[in-house]
Amino acid sequence: ANVFRLCAASSASVATAPAQAFFGSLTTFPAGAQANRCAALKAAGLLTSTTAAAQADEALQKMRAYGWEPESDLVHASMSFYEIDPSVATTFGNALSRASVTDNLCGLSFAATDASFHPTAVSATALAQMAAVGNGIPPTSGVQLVNNNAQGGPTRSNQSVDSTGTQAANLDGALCLRNLLTGADAASQSLQAGIRQTLRTGNLQGK
């Protein structure tokens, strides 16, 4: 979802998603981010279609192939615009890897950002209120997901410029997080070991 959903959400087949226009007005994604994500997926060899519309349809079909049911199509827009996927993937990636903040996992971190989308200090009021009104996963209480590897320096992730020089809502970070599940480097091994430690069987031993 973190890799494909932003592109999939622009498919014409989900254009009637409830409140899609409302969610779109709330988002701070730069203009063209969805089309850029689709094009970046094509450039990375993850999509084969050549037009933005066809790429969106293909991304949606990819999600269905991975197990999302057609009935979930109507939530793709809101899940994308509220940045649910990258924030949850980052949070759980760090937790399951037992990564320290100094590990800078996939170049992603949390910080308050200013009007130019660069990290700034969290206000004392926001920090004090965070335990009461924050959900623990950004964006929350003024804290955002930050791409530390962005061109031009650390920038709010959905506004950042990727290694390819495009604003594709940090596809680099999404692919890095995905690789933690499939890769063989030290960070991947840490996450995979953490996942194995959470697994349990269905054997209730007679209970």
C-alpha cells in the first residue's frame, strides 16, 4: 500500500470515492504528486503502463493482486491523503527492527515542520498536548514524517524531492521500507527477525 496506493487512488474507477474532493483539499501534497508517483513506479520497473490513467489502473490491480478486495477501493483516497501508509510503515518498521532514532531507518524521521516544509522546533504547547490528543503516528499534533534524504535537505516527506529529482511523495523511502521485508542487509535482517518474534501458532495446547 505504501508503494502503490497513492497512484492507485487516482484511478478513474475510484473517482466516486466518498469525500475524495474534500480529502484532496486537505492534503498538502504538491500538485502532480500522484501522477509523479505513477511515473516513478513506471521508471522503477514496478508498472508497465505508459499513460498516467493506465498506470493508476495498474497500481490498483497490483493492490488487488496483493489481497486488497474491491470493496476497499473507496478508502484508497483518504488513506493516501492522510499519509496513513508511510507513517504506519515507518512506525512499525522502526518498532519491529528495534531501531534507534539514530539509526535513521530509511532516512525517515518525525519532526515539526515550518511553512517551507523543513524541520523546526515543536512548540511547547503542542509538545505538552501531544500525549492527550496525538495518536502516536504522524501527522499528529504538528509533527510530520520527514525525509532526511531529500534533495535540498530534510523535508516533509510528502513534499520532498526524491533521488530522481521529482516530487513523488518519497517513493525512495517507500521502496526502502518495502525492502526491509524482502532484503538481506543488516536492517532487513533486524526487521525480519522482529517479525518472526511476534509470530505465534494456532496451537492452543488443549485449552
